[in-house]
Amino acid sequence: MKGRKKNFIPIFCSRFAARHASVITLAAVLQFPAFFNSCDTLRARIERQIYLQSAKYPIQYPVDLFFFDTTGTQLLDAYQQLSSKEGVPIMGLSRSGPKRLVALSRYPATAETWYGIRGYADLCKLSFQLEKDSPSAPMQYGEILVEDGASREVSLPLNPLLVHIQLRSVSCDYSTQPYSNGSFFNKLIYLTYAGAECRPLGAGDAPESLSWLNPGYLDSTAVMCLPRPEMVLQEGCGEIGPSRLNLNRDFYCYPGLNTCLVLEGRVGADICYYPIPLRNMKAGCSFRLDLTILRKGAPEPDMPVESGTVVIESITVPWMREETQTFYL
């Protein structure tokens, strides 16, 4: 169903192929009905009309809107799925009073998915699954409290739950080691403790994963079941020496406390691993890494390397604002 909706519509869901995080501008307008009789006074006193229009781009794909009361058990007040053509606002309706507004985009649901949603707590049980997500068109979510009152505008960011990890470049310098003539041959690059399922709502700014892929070791069988296994596992880049290699390899998962980017390979006949911890992972953030390897890695992928083994230069990009840091392993 496309176009402008003035009433609640049947429950169903389709895809929202948004490429990046977007911001919806909401103009909340309280309006009295033009006419109502005394019998309908309590039922039809005031309705809030919320017009949604993208701040920078038109909303071209369906958005699922949930309005919840803000008191008690926060029961569901209204649900609509809305979409618009370029330049045409879309309209959501709820009854008067303060509301918690939750928006979801591109969540792969059927009509039956929403039948059990009676309150905000029910929607908080909803989980995103990595196997159904896509970096080119990520599932997104957002929520905001809309107070009762006169006309005003508020911004509702729609954020992807995916975390982007980019290995930009790597070099290897063993010049101060007994094996100074050696080099690191990189066979595989993958994520360990990669968040595979996560609940985005109800956890504030720090949603955490419910399950993981590669729990401390490479489980290639499970990874290859993903429609896009390259989100978690990729072939290595071969021999790494003092000359820096520009890789720009991209990996994706959901937030987790113990996620690492692992480089697996060998130095001569010795198999070794470089697990790079990804600290302070947050939904929608991008971690860009430049690595300088100085010593042999660990004998196991779940074992920390010795101090001074790798120099990690990282840039964390949370929604267009870059924060840089350098630390050592």
C-alpha cells in the first residue's frame, strides 16, 4: 500500500532498502475534529496527526510505526505501515496524550509477526538476525517520546543495528626479532564472537547480542550458512611484509563485548593468530583499522597476544563524527 494514510491500515510489512542511517523529521500537530456530537465527545475529542518526512531524502520505502502509551504497561495505542512518494509527507495517527513512538524499517515480518504486540515490552522482544540483514540495505530502528502539546518538530534517527568493521591497511615488520627475515602469510580474516542476533529496543544506547558466530574459534560451517558469509569471514591477503597493504576489507556483525577481528596465518612453519579486540562497539558505528604487526601472534585465536605485538590505529565513526585513538597490544 502506498501513499498517504488517514486511518489505521492492515498489519503487514515490506522492505525498507535504506543504504545509510536516516533522520525523520516529525511535525506533531494537535487538531480538534471539525464536527462531533455530544455522544462522541470522549471518543473523538483530539487526535494527534504526525507527518513524517525525511530531513534530507524522501521516504521511499515503508516504515512501520508503533505508538505506545507512556504510563503503566505502555500498551499499544496504534500501528500503521506508511510510505510516500518524493515530496509527499506521510501521516501517522494516534490518540491524544504523550506517546512513545517506535519506527522500524526493512524488518522482514509477516502480518502474523505483529499480532502478538500488545505493549512496548512485547516489541522489545523483537530481535534482528544477521542472516536476514544486509550492509547495502540494513534493517533500521528508532524510538522517541512525543509529548502532548502544540505543534512542534522533533527528529527521530533511524539507525542500523549493524556494526561496520573495516580493515583499511596492514604491514608486518619483524626487523627487531630473531626471525627478522620472515614475513606473515595471512590465510584468513574473520570475526570471533560476532553478534548474530540482537534486540535493538529496550536496552538504551547499548543493545547486546543474544547469540554469536565463531565463539572464540572459526566455525566455518555455521558461517557458510549465512546468505552473505563475507560479512564475517574472508580469504586472507597473502604475504604481508614491511610495505603497507591497502586492503579496505569490510566486515559486519551486531554489537558485542568480546568481538575480535582475527588474522590467521603462519610465520614460516608456525601457525599464529592476531586477535584484534574491538572495544566499545555500538550499533551503527564504523571501526576503521590500520595494523602494524611487530611480533609473532598467539597460538590460538582466542588467546590475547603479548604486549607490543601489534600497533592498532583506529578511527571510530559514530554518525558522521570521527573519534581517533591509537593503542597497543
